[in-house]
Amino acid sequence: MEQHYAPENATSIGNNDGNGIESNNRTQVPNHFNEMTEENMNAVDPTITEDCTTNAGVSNSAAPVSDETGTPEPFAPISSPGSSDEAVGQTNTNGDSEASESPSSNSESVPPTRKRGWPKGKARKKPLPEVTADVARHPPVEKVTPTFAPDPFDPANLKIRARDSGITVKKVLTTIPAKKKPGRQDFVRTRAGADWQVETLIIEDEKANNYYAVMPALHDHLAQKGFTALLRLAVTRDGDPFVWVLKMPTTGAHYESWYQSALDGATLAETEWTLLETNKGMGCYDINVAEGIKAEPQWPDLPFKEILRLCFKDRFIDSLDHPFLQRLRGEI
């Protein structure tokens, strides 16, 4: 391509100021509008003007020429470079060349093409996370609103529920203990009447803290190994029955005051809730009566012989060869 050199008063077109299009070949053209004199206009070579407009990507018809001299008309408006129907390469500020479509021909200037990217003024949405194989196998658990347990101290939760009147519960007794005296904190009652007490021979197992009842036919043979006791049916305030083993006092016995005070307490317990307390200083039991307990005792619905059977079913001596007697004699 033939190069041309412009005079000193030439101006560069195609700079990146929005009024022209920058091309790879920067061409110098005369500055017709700085010094608009006849000498400068006559000094311009039409060939340079034609070559410059061609290199800049602008049609020759963009700069009108006069019919007589063939030189460009100095006061004629120059068509906008964007009026060409062909696509023109534009260089962005980073030096990368981008292709843009030229708008339809008009006399207005075309603003520079916006840099490619996300539209200005719109928020970019975050990309969706990639679903991995592990997430597919174990999907996330949905959040469940926790439920709280009811307050145990709420009066509505502490209130006793009404029992079904059609259901009745009967307590079944399978064993009844024999006790020398009630517990130190137990108020007791004894059942009155001769049918609820019996005097018999009892042998105490001191190691196991148990009592054995002896068959009347063996009383004479085993009188030295046991003692005479009064068996009475008693019940605690909680409704637990037991057989109260009351040792009968004998004249001149060392513990006569203890036995007699226990008998007196059992007799008073027929009508009052009674508590026995040990008084070692006096050598007897102190008898306490509960004045605030008005409830009557709940007696088991069994005859006295069945109560004795449950109490001594495994500890009834009816033979001199009983294992307990053999152990006392050292035979086993």
C-alpha cells in the first residue's frame, strides 16, 4: 500500500474519543477546520484525502467534493463513520478487538459499544450449587420444628386422672411376714377379737431373723428351744399386714418390762394408731398415739388361719426331723 505523508497542520482521525473509529493504520489528514484559508485548501492533494478515507473504513461519499476542482468541500458536513453498512472493528481500552454491528444509516453519531458482560444495573444471580453424587445419595434433612415436653409442674399435668369405674383391682397376698415389733416409724393397728390372735410356741432363727411355729404335739419336746408368744394380726398405715409376734412375759424374767410394754401397745392399737419407741433408760417401749390419723385400717380379706398359713408355710415344724431342728442339733 502506498504511504502518504501529511503536512504539519494535519490531524489524526480514528482516535478513541467517541467521534471516530480507530483503525490499524493511523492516517494523517489535513486540518481543514483549524486554518480555513484558500492556500491550505489548495495544498491538499485529493489523492491523500481519498486514500485516508478509504483506510479509515469510510466511504468516499462521506466527504463531498466540489464539481470544479475535485477538492473536498470544507464546509460540507462529514458523514458519521458509523453510517457504513459494513461491520467495523473497534478496539476497547484493554486492546482487544471486538466486532459490532453498525446501526442503520443516519446522521447522528453512534455511541461506543459497551464492553461485553452482565448488563449494567442488574444484579447477577449466584450460580446454583453443583449436585454431587454424595448429596444425591444423602439428601439434606428438612428442618423440623422441635416439640417440647409438657411441663411436669403444671397443675393440669399433676392432677390425678379419674379412674375407670368399671375396673376393679384386688390385692393378692402371697406371703405375710412375722415381726417381733413394728418399724420405728410405723404407726400400726391390731385387729380386735379372739379370732384374730393365738398363743403358741415359737422358735427363733437368730441368724436369719425368722420365726418358726411349732406343732402343739411337739411343745413338750421343744419347750427349751423356743418361747411362748402371742400372734396377732396387725397392719401398717400403708395397708401392709404382718403377724406381730409378742413374747409373753414370765415372772422374774429379765426383759419382763419390755414384753409387757409391747403387749400394752398392741392392746391400745386395737382402737388407735400406735407407734412404739425404744426407751433404754426406762427399760421398756414408749407408746405414742397419732391424734391426727382418722382413717380406719384396711384389713386383708382373708381368715386368720390363711394368714398364718402364708406367714409360716415354709417355717412350720411338724416333726423332730425338721431340717431346722437338725441344724440346731448339728446333724446337718
